[in-house]
Amino acid sequence: MMLNNKVAVIYGAGGAISSAVAKAFARKGARLFLTGRTRGRVEGVAKDITVAGGRAEAAEVDALQEQAVDKHLFANGERQIEPRRYFVQRDRISRALLA
């Protein structure tokens, strides 16, 4: 699969476009970290992905709050989520190598 062993962080994953992107990435093998301001919608997307055999985790994060994003990516001062190639935020996909 094209995205095996890749990690995608999707902010605003409860929206129509972002949830479709998340499901497409999951079908290609990516491990997903899904976030949104409303946890319930994001959990629904994560459940759809895991029921279909994918790997997804949901969290409530307001992507407009830099501290909330940092807290989501880092725990105990260490990076816990390591996105490598694709970064999705607010229904836009950016292709970039992220450190």
C-alpha cells in the first residue's frame, strides 16, 4: 500500500472533505491521528476507519490554538506523533516533509 508505515495528522477531521481524505489515506495504509473541535464527529470518522480495518485515533483539538496543537503532537516534552509526508488542515492537503 502506498501509505504503509506513514502517519497522517488531520485537523478538522469531522468535516466532509477531511473525513473523506482520512478514509482514503486509511485505505492506502496510513496510520491516522484525527482531530477536531467536536470530539464526537471525529470519533465517528475514526470508528468508520477502524471498523474497515484501518488505524485511527481521535482527539479534541482546536487547530487555531497553537498550544493545543503542540500539546497534541508532544507529550512529556517528546514528539509523540511524527507526520512524515502529508498534513491536512481545514480541508486542505499540503504535501511536505515535516520534521
